[in-house]
Amino acid sequence: MTHKWLIIIASIGIFSIACAPLRPLGPDMNLSARTAAAQKWIDSRNITGISEWDNVLLPWLGTPYKYGGNTKRGTDCSGFVSSVYMEKERMSVPRTTKDGFKNGKSVDRSSLVVGDLVFFSREGRGNKVNHVGIYVGDGNFMHASTSLGVTITPLDDSHWKTLYLGARRYL
């Protein structure tokens, strides 16, 4: 019986790192500043400037993080991405960050367009993909943060730019 519980606990630990906190909030932007930054998009009702995208993305802003979730009651990073794609495009994208990065068309960072998926690695330029978001234009991406829920962050954020792995286009 003890062996079974050890396996269960180990499995939970392994699976929980997929979109686990990658860092504490950096000195460049604290929690209240990030929350205020997301609020500007909510207030303006304009994230991408493309109404078809904004109508789908806006209701997700502020959704709490929930490991394994994929609804507006709680979502993780890949659950958010797959749910948005299903809602907007009626299209399935891979549910895991690893599979999402393996598929789709590789896109250079300088060629990103709204809707491209951006991938990150906890090891920086390593090959372990463990976070994904949706590029929303103007150098920003929308993703499910473990500390803030669904939010918008600049790709040039001092933390995220060091972890950026690449992008994939599914549309």
C-alpha cells in the first residue's frame, strides 16, 4: 500500500511542473503593476485590435490558474490555449506544451502574428518545453500564470525573454 501512495505522490509532483511557477515576480514589475497592466486591456476591451480575437480572449483575462483546468473557472497554460483555439477556430491544438511545440509551423519571433503560439522552457534555451501562451500583438502574449491567472505579459519581460524557446503557427 505504501508503494502505491509513493507512486501516486511522485506522479502528481511530475505532472504538476508543466505550468508550475517559473519564478517569483521579478523586480521590474510587481504583482499590483502586472494586475494594473492587465486591467488596461479589460478597460479598453481591446487586446489585439481584431474583434474576432478580442471577443474570445477578453473573457479569459483574470481567470484563475488551475492545474489541469481548461475552463474560465480555472485553467493552466495549455488548457487556456487549447480552449481558446477550440472556441475561436473550432480547431484542436495539442493539449500539452511538448506536443504543441513539436507540431505547427515554426515561426521566427520577428514574424509573429496574432494567434501564434509562443513557447518557453524553464531551462532557457534548453529543450524542455513547459509553458505556452498566445501572441496577441505589440510584443505581448496572453497566458495562464500560476500567480496571476490568465494575464498579458510582454515577450521582452526580463524573465520571459530569457526562457523563450520559439513559436508555432497553427492557423
